[in-house]
Amino acid sequence: MGAAAAVATVAATQTASATTDMTMSTTATSTGPYGSGVLGSWATGTHAISTTTQIRRVLDTDGVYMFGDSISVQDGKSLATRLLGRDGSQMAVNNWSSRPTSGAVDVLQQWASAYGLPRRILMASGSNDIFDPPKFADQVARAVSIVGRNRTLFWVNIQVVRKGLTAPVQLADQRNSAWLNMQMYDAQEKYSNLRIIRWAEWLWVKPYRLANYLRDGVHPSVPLGQDARNELIVQSLTQ
């Protein structure tokens, strides 16, 4: 496949969504049982989904499947272009705004059954699980089981502190983000093919990054935060 056609494929993977929903869906009347709110309906969220032809091409060329949320709706096209330029790998995506990890793993199972899986799977999901952290560990284990031992599951970890909300909610966001990340770290101790991409630690090691690389406490700023996060991902995928 020629370079021009490959770039066209990268661009096409994002055409399912004309705009990106930058709002994590919560009810305005409740902080929920864990302090961050309650996840609202995500069924109509903006999304970017590769076509069947693109998915099969990625599988045939041993590229990467990606499953993500609104961060990935925003950053997925740039990520795919960066990965293609780095090692020639193409990417098929299923990114959906406000979707919790359970929904992303459902699609992983569907793609595994319908198409099969390449050797690299990228999960960029978890930000919307701050509303119900106890369910996350089971979803990580479920994803690992679907991927199997002969493939690598890459997972971008979580940093959410939504600007503009009350101090107690921001504190809950951070506490719940850490809770989710700890579940991921515990899973990595069990599963040798689970590799964590440590976006949260990269942000925290220099606190000014939280202000400069996140535009709302969740989504990367563009291009600064987007480029930094995507570079972390590409480095991990191509090592």
C-alpha cells in the first residue's frame, strides 16, 4: 500500500464524527456515591469509528486497534498519523465520547469475534469510570482475557480533575482517578502482556504540566498536550 493511500486511510478513520463532544456527561443534581457525579447517557456521544474495510486492512498489515473515549475522538487522527510516520503501522479506531470502559470492552469483544485481533491493542479508556470506580478492575481483566496471552494490551492511565467544578468534586475526581490507576497497576502484576502508558505520572512529575497540557483538567490541550500524550503512546507501541 502506497504512502499516500495509507495517509488517506488514517484520515478516513475519523470521518464518523464531524465534531468532538468535550463534555463528560454527568447529572447536575448529584455527586453520586463516589463524589464525581453520575455518568449520563453516552449513546448519542460524538464518535469516530473505522469502516470494515479499514479494520480488515489494519488486521492484514498487523497494525493497531484503538478503543477510546472523547480524548481519543479529539486526538485519534493525530495519533494515527504519528504512528504511521514512526513505523508504518496503520490504526483502526472505535472512539466514543463519554463511554465507560465496559462499552469499550464490549466493542473489543465484537471486533475480536467479527475480524480477529492484531498483536497490539490500545485501550485509551477510563476517564468516564471515575463515576463508578469499583467496576473498573473487572473490565481490565475482561479485556486481557479477550486479547489473550499472545498479544499485548496497552492501556493509557487516567488523570481527571475537571476545572470549573467545586473543590469537593475535583478532589473526588483525583481520588477516583488514582483508584482506577491502582486497579490497573494491580492488574499489571497479574498479566505480563498488560503495559500501562503512564500519562498521569508524566503530568504529575512536573505540576505545571497539569495546567499547560490539559485544557479542562481532562482533555489534552492542542497541540501541546495532544502531542505529548500521543508521543508517549507511540513510544510504547513501537518499543
